[in-house]
Amino acid sequence: MKKLILASTSTIYGSGYLEYLLPTLKSFFKGHKNLLFVPYARPSGISYEAYTKIVSEAFKKIDINVVGIHTFNDKQKAIEKADGIFVGGGNTFVLVNELYNQDLIEVLKNTIDNGTPYLGTSAGSNIASLTMQMTNDMPIVYPPSYKTLGCIPLNINAHYLDPDPTSKHKGETRETRIKEFHTYNKIPVIGLREGSWLQVDGNEVVLKGGLTARWFVKDKEPIEIETNHPIVI
Amino acid sequence: MKKLILASTSTIYGSGYLEYLLPTLKSFFKGHKNLLFVPYARPSGISYEAYTKIVSEAFKKIDINVVGIHTFNDKQKAIEKADGIFVGGGNTFVLVNELYNQDLIEVLKNTIDNGTPYLGTSAGSNIASLTMQMTNDMPIVYPPSYKTLGCIPLNINAHYLDPDPTSKHKGETRETRIKEFHTYNKIPVIGLREGSWLQVDGNEVVLKGGLTARWFVKDKEPIEIETNHPIVI
């Protein structure tokens, strides 16, 4: 049975990397001592080594050993054999492009579907969606497709931001952008605020963390979903 | 000689559609009484007709007649014969996708290069760049390429926003996103704040409006460019 944690962000304001999630991750990865880390999203253009080091130091606190996928020659096999998988945030276009280039989309999906526990943050959560189209990132590379893993039957907008009624900025609000998506697409979208995550057990998707989330369905007004509630598609 | 106005936004806070630009546009389009409008970017999913009506009402104030490109059977010919061209804002992915689908990229570039005056706002400015990669929009459709008109030898980031030092949000700042672009690309980028525009006369590109703009070159610290100064590539 598939098991995923899909977090809006790795880091919340005033707290260290993954700090707010560590108690949850300790229980989520119970019995899994080795984590395969995928650093391909390269936040701020950081190197794979530097990114893996940050992740490794965070997971040391809950006695989990982290190895970067870039250190394996056979990356497909590394995924298949992984005890647990974490795909970190950064630029979603860069991440998806690299997963396609290395031919890892299918093996990653199959491995997660077969029950290897998966953690995603930000771009890493986005790719568990049906498509990467709810990314906030800039298209700095051109991936072969926007189709992603489809581990959940919806799209995630990470780092969801509410419209600011005092703003003088005329760029589109997040809500406007998501509504524009629904002009062309039917996939429901969850706007996950920082500090929220989805916990997936088989076909059940439950909102976790202390906040509500914004739920967008084509041709309907968006609503708020309460924390600890399953999401009904 | 090519002549373009490439504005960060159509609308500034507390002002009507195009209102702040109308005096500039009156002089820019002097002697050009008919404007071909390209509504393909569809802000908020608005219809071509509704979008063209908004634009038409704004240009009435400076005695310019507006016709939407969607009303022509032969759209290539409509561009070639246009007295002036305006491509409005909205979603850049949708705009670029439609320009490719209708095979209008090349004819649009050639017509602008041959001297037909061109106005772009937001997405319409973005596409005058070498590539659309500095868009802030979501990839709600998958265009065949990110390559755009290349009327100027740089990329525009419209609606440029400075980092907010009081923000508790952990999503990437605009500056971080542009620096990530330069991990993979060499094209210089101008961050155009709302109320700024570029005036292009032949090969000269000058910053206009009351504000400075942010200038990003790969492997260099970003700098501020003063208004009324030509941009040196």
C-alpha cells in the first residue's frame, strides 16, 4: 500500500530545515533506516552534494541515514531497492526535466505504488501530483512533458498564498492563476499553505498540520478544507 | 526601424486599464489610427471578445481604433498589414502556445522588425524577449517551445517584485528565481517594476517610467538601472 507525505514546504518561518516535520517523519519512516535522496530540483542552483549534506544533517536527528541518488551508477535500481525516498524542493522544471532525462519517472511511480515510503517537499510534492502544472517556479529549462507521477488524483500548489487585500501589486493572485488553470484543465487543485502536508495511505489522502487548505474544483467556488479531514475527489 | 514599448503591466494600482501609459501611447502611435490587438493570453480566462472590448475602450480615449486578431480569417495577413500591434497580458504559456499553434511567431517578428509599432504589456512584453522563461505564470498549457520573438537581446521579468524583508513566506523570492535561471542560461534579465517600460528604437533599448529596474547578468551581482538610461548588453 502506498504511503506518502507531501509537504508544502521543507522549512517554516523561524525554524530549521525540516524541523517542524521531524516528529512526523520519525513515525512515518519507523523501521526504515536508509533514505534515498533526490536532489535534482537544486534550490538556488545548489550542487547535489551540498543539498544532500543539508538533508543528511536534518535526518541524523532522527537516526536516518541519507544517500544521494547522484552517487549511484544505476539510478533505477537505487530507486527500486530504496528503503525510503525523499525528493526535495527547488525548481520543479529542473526536477521533472532531470527525472525524464534519466528515465526515472516510471520506476519512481511503480516503487511508490508498491509501498516504499515517499516524502516530498515543495517541488517533491508537486511531482507526486498528476501534472506539475501548479508549480510556482519559472520555466528555466524545458522538460519533455508536464506529466508527473500521479500518485494522487489531484494537483498540489505548494507554498499557497492567500490574496493580500492591502497589496498594490497588480500581478495575478495565486487564486486567479489556479482558476486560469481550470479554464483549460479539469484536475482538482489543493492550495497547501506552508506548514501543511498531505498524508497518503493507499487511496486515502488526508490534510495534516495546523492549517486549513484551499480546494479548487473546475467551475466551482473554492472552499477551505479542515485539517485531519480526508480529501474527497 | 523597429519601435516597441514593452510595459511591465497594463494597469498600475489605483488607476484604470492602460491609463498611466496613454500619453506615451498617443505619441508612440502618432499617425497610426488602427491597432491590431492579440487577446490570446486571456487574463483570468476572459474571452477574446471581452478582452478586446476592454482594450478598445481604453484606446478610444486617444482616438485609436482596435480590432481583435481573432476576427480575421487570415491572421498572418492581418499582422503583415497591421498599422500597429498590441499584445496584451494574461498567461504567457497560453499566449505562446496559441502563437505557435496559429503559426504566427515568425510573421510577428518580421513585421515588428520591419517597423510596425508594437506595444506589449506583461505577457505581451515577455514574448518580445529572447525566451518566455522569465514569466511569472503557471504552465497551464504546454507550448511547443519557450523561444519567443527575440526583438530585444534580453529577457523581461514583468511585475518585478523586490524581496520583502518582513515576509514570513518561504517560497523563493523573484531574485532567487532569476538567479536559478542563470544556473542554466546566459541571457541577461531585466526585472521591470510595475509602472516601468522599455522603449525600443532600432537597437536602442531605454528604461522609461519613474522607477529604476533590476538588471541581472549571469555570474554578476544584480544592479539597479536608472530610468531614461539605455540598457547596455
